[in-house]
Amino acid sequence: MSRSRHFVRAAVLAVVAVLATACGAAQTPVDPARVTDAAWPQPADVGGPDNSAGGDTDTSCDPLKSLAPSGTNVGSGTTMAKILARGKLIAGVDQTTYLFGFRNTKTGNLEGFDIDMVNQIAAAIFGEAEGHVQFRAIPSLQREQVLKSHQVDVVVRTYSITCARRKDVQFSSVYYVAGQKILVPKTSKVTSLADLAGKRVCAAKQSTSLAKIAHDPAKPVAVSVDNWSDCLVMLQQGQVDAVSTDDTILAGMAAQDPTVKVVGDPMTQENYGIGIPKDQDDMVRFVNGVLDQVRTSGAWQTSYQNWVGSRLGPAQPPQPQYQ
């Protein structure tokens, strides 16, 4: 063996010996970076209170009075005739509010009380609803926008009637009356907004609920999100202390999550109407005719019992008010 090869072989053996010694010796492992906060990620676009039109308390416009119905015939040249020719009623709805507007994970279909109201309007135009409705899922903050730009024919999305909103859109007569309450974990002792002073309370952007939270004398901290389902996620993850909105929406959350409960007396009266573009008086009168039939035919009670009755108790359809 040459001298150079001898030196190379000796060096390799020396390295192997060192490695073997290191592997056999007890060593203190290096601590990884310590994790001090493993918080859940928040939903997108979480904010605070906004300048919501939903927060308006002005009633000078007599907001619950709608245009008197004109029957349910589809006359030539009307808005309804154009929808009939198109073959689809385009409806802005929710797909995240269990019981009122949500997607059935088994069938993929949209279902709920509000969806039933859409189908009633479509059936009055086409003779049947199936195959004649194009649902467009929208967040609360887009309700006026899609009506003003005529992207949809109607918005049926737990839509409270206010004078501020009437400046931009028209409403049908009231088809459902809800009340704002509070959702908290079952371990919570909270029973009112007064118990949530300085605490984070979640509501959807541009909703009447968010305005109530933001202006309450107890000064809870308003947290705003795009969809009500985001509020439930944040409550489950401990990122907010409560959710506050209409009892209809909260009932759906409680049905989905047995670890939460609905508490408190109604803080507001929320009168749901169907939103319609400002320049379509004929559509308002037609929809009011459909709703009159829904009230008197038993269709309202059937839908209510199917979706809401077992959770919120007996109820009757609200009586319409007309100009």
C-alpha cells in the first residue's frame, strides 16, 4: 500500500470512530423554538363595527307597508314575463344559515325556509319551481348591491326591512318576524348583552344585529364577518365570547352544535321582507300576491313546521301591511 493511500485510509477510520463515539454518548438535544401561541386561524375579512345601513332605527317611512298585491297572473310586458322568457328566476340567497338557507351536504341542494319562499315565487311564474330557479349565494353585505345592479330578481335572505334600506331597494310585505338573541357556550352564565361588557361579540357585516351590538350601552366589542357561519366557527375556537343575531339564525347554529345555547329575551323585532329592485313595482305587487297565497294556503305553516317549529315553538304568519 502506498503511503498516500495509507494516510487516506487512516483519516476515514478516524472520522468513523468520532461518529461512533458521538452516537454512543448521551447528548442533550437542542430545544426547538418554543410555541407560545397556537391560535386557530380566523375566517377571512374579520373586522369591527361598520357604518351599516342595517343599523338605522328610523321608521318615518313606515317601512312595513308594501305595495298592495295585484294577483299572480304573468301579464305581457311585465317584469315577470321577462323572467318567464328567460326561463329562470334569479334569487340571491344564503347557503350558510342552517334552517333558512343552507346547502344539504347529501344532495347538494339548497334548502330552508327562505328557499321555500323562493320556490313559491318561481312556481307562481313557471307553474313549478324545479328547474326554474338560479340560486346565487351572497353574503349579507351584498344584498343591496346585487339588487341595485339587477344581478338578481329577488333577495330572500333573512332580510330585515328598514327605512335606510328602502332608499336603495323595495321590499315585499313581511313574511317572517324574528328577534335578536345571544348564542354562547353551554358553560357560559351570560344572559344578555349587559353581561358582555368589553367582551367580543360576533355578527355579520351590514346587519341590524351588528349595529345593535355596536351601539349597546354595555359596550361589547363588535366583531364583524361576512357570513353567520363564520361567527359560529369563531365561537367554537374561542375567538369571540358570543354571537348575537336573529333567533332564527341562532336556532340553526344550536341545532348544528350541541355545545352552545341560545339565551336572553328578544332585544329587537326583525321583520323579514323579500328584496326587489327599486324600479320594479310590478314585481313587488306580484310577490305580495304570492305571499298572500302562501299565508292562506297553509304553505307557510308547512314550511315553518318543517324547518323551525320544533326549535322556536308555535307561530303564525305575520299579517301584511299595504300602502
